[in-house]
Amino acid sequence: MIPLFNFSLQIKGFPIKKAQAEFEKIQAVTEADYEKYIVEKRNEIVTYHLKNNKSYRELVGKDTFTHWDELPVMTKKEFQKPLAERLTEGYTLKNVYVNKTSGSSGDPFIFAKDKFCHALTWVNIFNRFSWFDINFNTSLQARFYGIPLDFIGNTKERIKDFLGHRYRFPIFDLSDAFLEKVLLKFKQKRFDYINGYTSSIVLFAKFLEQKNVVLKTVCPTLKCCVVTSEMLFDNDKRLLEKQFGVPVVNEYGASELDLIAFQNPAGNWQINSETLFVEILDDQNNVLPNGQEGRIVITSLYNKAHPFIRYDIGDIGILDEKSTTKKPILKKLIGRTNDVALLPSGKKAPGLTFYYVTKSIIEDDGNVKEFVIKQTKIDTFDIEYVSQNELTSSQIQHMEKAITTYLETGLTLTFTRKEKLERSKSGKLKQFVSLLK
């Protein structure tokens, strides 16, 4: 079989073979020498952009630096200007890879990567998926993603699906009738793996649970399921593994950077230390010890077209105490910095606190398929849910009691049953939304 996926990247000008050789060279660096490699690469990329990127030089305020921690933390507001003004000298809109972030943080922007950097991103992805015996050129993917509905955008994605050896299940309609068709496809096709948005795949698993079907029994070729873009909760992971009959792999990435972390076969969320440098910082931009919660700040070590240096991605997380320079482990991804609920007492609580509390209660009987929480006032939270039956007064009382225990008294919860939940254009489901100005 012709390796169509690799070939499609090469004809677009992404030097995959050169990137593969470089990636293997990086992986050959020993643990003892890895800190030296990281320091050299990060100093090299900063020096390059200070010399060649006017926008970054203005941000730093000088054209040299002595200490890493004197460099400013970049935020999304630095990218709210035309891409042409942010490109490094020697790069134009015609000789770089250009894309747009999803905007899940509320601040979408257009970014660029040089073509070698983007090729390295793909080589890294190939490497991680190979841990589970997945080859993008030969393994058939069941893809649970959104898709543009306009003719040109739709056609482009369908071509990419053909080249990427994947069959797409658009996730804008997740009714039982649609999921019945999805199950039929798994009986007909030899899928090797599932990939897509967490919430959609969880809904499919709940559908299988109702039908008492384990997916691997109807699709024996299935090897693993990779979930991305949305939080994966422990009980959802257990449900997926039970109903699919294969390992469930948690992926964390950002289109403007790279694959950030990928669950390895040992079950650890291994951070990409080959092409990224990841720091956990406090509110004063001090580096926190492993084990402490803080802002995830990332440096792209190879992107020469556009600086992402000490870039605050907008997420909160914890590095595991057992992390090493070569093999850092993401102990926990807590959520986005803007997913915070402001309470009447002045307390701030991660929006996911509500999600954890209500999720454990609301799903006990399998009635509720999915839900989101919206903060509509300082003391009011609307829980929108999709279910077979209305919530009982007993369930509502349990949730009110749990939220009082975990957060504070005096909060008002309203419950709205929906036919389906509102998703973004890409198909993502945002689990907590604050509507406070």
C-alpha cells in the first residue's frame, strides 16, 4: 500500500523524512544530557527570534537576554494583530503552514509554523500513536469530529479523511437513530482505532451500554480509542474501556503548538519533551515545584516562523513529582484559567468543581446522557441536561446538598432539560460556561 498520508504531507512541502531523522536524533539524547539539550534548544530559539522577529523583540524590550526567567510570558493578547506583523524575517504567508486556533478559550487567533516544525509535529504524533500499534498510513480510523458544512470546507475535509485513512462520523446529531448507524458501520468496517472528542465518544459508549454491546465483539480489529480536546473523567474512562473492550488513551494538544501530552502504555500522561518545553508557573510567573498546581506555560523549541516562547496556553495543571527532564509526566489537567466560577462570598472555584460534584450524582442511574453548567448570575447556575426522563426532586436535592458542601451555601441551581446541547462550530462541548461580564 502506498503511504498516502506521508505522501500527502510531502507534496505539501512538509519535509517528513528530514523531520523523522531529527526526531530520532532527539530521542537518542540520554537522560543525563537531556537538560543540556533543552537549555541549548530554548536559548537557540529565543536568540533566533530576538534577532529576526521585530514583534518579539519589542515585547522583550531588548535584543539579547541572560536569564530564562527574565523573558516575558506571552499571552493570547500578543497575537491579536495581523499574522504578517508577527512572522519572523524570511517567512511569508506563502512559505509557512497557517491555521487558526479553535477558540475554545474564547480568544481565537491565526498562527503560523515553518514547514519543518509542522513536519516534526506530525512525526511526533506518528511516534505516540505507534505506542498502540497505530500507523496513519494503514490503520483505519473511526473519527468522531465535526466537519464544515459548506461545500468547499466539507470537500477538503473529506479529501483529508481519504488520505488519512479515516472514516468520519459527524457529531452534530448524536441521536440513538444516528448512533445505531454508527454501530452498523463498526460491524461492517475493520476499524483499528477511534479518535475524536471525548463527550461524543462517551455518548456512543452509553448507547452501547444500553444495548449491552461491547464494541470489540462486533469489530475485532479495534485496538484503542484516543480521546482529545475535552476533559476525560475517570468514570467516563472506565465506561469507555468497558464498552469498547480496548485501552482508552488521553491526548492533550494545541494546534498552535504540537501534541503536548499523550498517555503512554504504562498509563502515564507523558509530556512531549522532544519539541516543547513545559513549565508550571504561579500568578507571579515563578516556576513551581513538581506536584504543585499552576498555569501551563509552553515554549515551542522548533518554530522559527512564529515565536511561542513562554506562552501561557490558558490551562491549569500539575507536573508529577516523578517527572524527569526527558520524561515529564502531566499528573493532572485541571481545566482552563477562564473556566472559573465567581461566588457571592468572593471565593473563586474552578467550573469543573460543579461538573465533578453533579456528575457523580446525576449519572447514578444512567438516565442523564450529558450535561453542561452555565453560570448566569453571581449566585445562579443553570444545569442543562439531556436525559430520558426529568430529574427527580430527590436527585435535585442531592445535588444542592453536594454543592453546598463543596462550595458554599445560598447558591441557586436551575435545571433545564434539553433535546440536545449546544456545541461549538467544531463540535466541541464546553462543560462549564460563565455568562458573567
